[in-house]
Amino acid sequence: MDSKPIAVFDSGLGGLTVVRALRRHLPHESLIYFGDTARVPYGIKSSETVVAFAEQDCNFLLRFNPKLVIAACNTVSALALEELTPKVPVPLVGVVGPGASEAVRQAGGRSIAVLATEATVASQAYIRAIHHLAPRTPVTQQRCPSLVSLIEEGRTSSDKILLMILDEYLDGVRQLDPAVVLLGCTHYPLVAEAVGKLMPLARIVDSADATARVVRELLANRDALSASVEPGRLRCYVSDNPQRFREVGGSFLGEPIREVTWITPEQFFHEQSVFKPVRELEDAIARGSDRPEAVHISSGR
Ligand code: DGL
């Protein structure tokens, strides 16, 4: 048994779909989430930048002494996981491996279409992961650059504009007549219903849910599940605009966001490479709340 928290990070608020799945599969685990809202989106950035940002995000979370870190961002998982893994002193889980493996399982040898950001598609990480498990599976990919902002605008599966744009993206994968459509971006589970409407014969696989199941298994195998019987606490930290994170993030999480703290650049970058105990960080945040540029929003539970 291990009561330490699970740390989760993403380029912004999209990773809350992974947190939502974690809370469903592991309701007693305490979770620390970092959303890099100051630097989102990662999905259009170079791999060098994504690797550097992801390393900084991990370093920030290691201050909380987590038992495991999850890269909830598909773009990070696709571009940076290999480089990060040897540098992180606890297990680091990404979403590409679990998503690919669930897609392969559900496709049963038939074809798979992956929808993702530009950077994830360019990396071909999903294709590699799928072919590693099932070398002969036909795979196609489609980048959907407008979807992230449309979803963050609050457009849902019944929205006409979203359906129109999604339909056009799906044109690119229809030729393959995929048995499975893999949602390879944190935001897409919110429009899974629309994908299902437009591709009625395909199964929709969500990397977020597959990742939560992999994490549960990994912790159970290591006897590292929390022994608590209380609902796990969720603390969120963001690098900018906690108000927007709270307002927009609620629909990604599927419940109101109770605790969100803005980490100023100074707090985020301070002694990045040195392990900093959470107590010291919390003191720094408390001190920072006296300054006009630092806001601490926390309604607790
Ligand atoms: N979280 C990103 C992903 O899953 C989507 C948003 C972004 O581009 O940063 O790829």
C-alpha cells in the first residue's frame, strides 16, 4: 500500500479527461494535476520544445513526491516519453501505449484510424505503437487542428459547426473503413458521440480510459494502491489563468474543480532541477499569495 499521490500533467486542461478516468477507476487515490496553461497548445510545437516543456512539467510535479507520473498529454507521450523515462525516478506512464493496445485489442486484426494533433500525427508514435503489437494492422492517421479550440469553446457533439469540421476531417480516414477510431488527443473524448454519429460502424477507443486501467493494474502489481477508503483528493496547479481552467475544465473533469492554484513562472522555474519537498513549495505559494501577480484559488473540500 502506498498513500503517496499520483501526479498527472498535460499541456493545459485536456488532461482532465485522464483524471476523470482515473477517478472512476481509482477513486481512493490522491491526485496532483499540473496543466501548463501558459504554454498550451503543445500539439503544434516542435519535438525539441515539447521535450523541454515536458521535462519542466515533470520536475515541477516531482516536488510532490508522487509514486507515479502520468503524461496525460498525447503530444508529450508521442514526442517526449522515451527521453523523459530515464530521467524520472518513479514510473512514468504515457497515453499512447495504453491507447494503442486497447485499439489493437478492439480491432481484432482489422484497420485502425487515429485522430490526433499535428505533432502527434507527425511523430507517427501511434503507428509505431500499433505496429509493435500488430505489425500487419492497417493504420491511418488524421490530424484535427481545429478540434482542440472548438471543444474548449464549449462546442459539443450536437454542435453544427463542430460536426461539419469533424466530418471533413473524417473524410480523410473513411477510405480505410476503419474498424476502430482511436481518439489520440486529450480533448476528443468530449466529442466521442459526434465521432460515433459520423462513423457509425466503427468502435471508438479512448486513450484516457485505457491509461487509467493500465495505471490501476501497474499499482496493484506493485502493491502500491492507496489503502484509503475516503474519496481521493484532487489538487490542480496551472501555469496561468486558474479562473478559465476552473470554468472550462469542469466539463472535461465531469465534476466541479475545487482546488486550483496558479503557479507563477518564478515558482515554476525556481530550482527546477533540484528536488523540492512539497512543504517548501506550499510555503512559497503561501508567501506568493501576498504579491499582486500571484493568485491562490482554493475552496478545499
Ligand atoms: N493535450 C494535447 C494532446 O493530447 C492537446 C492540446 C495541445 O495541443 O496542447 O495532444
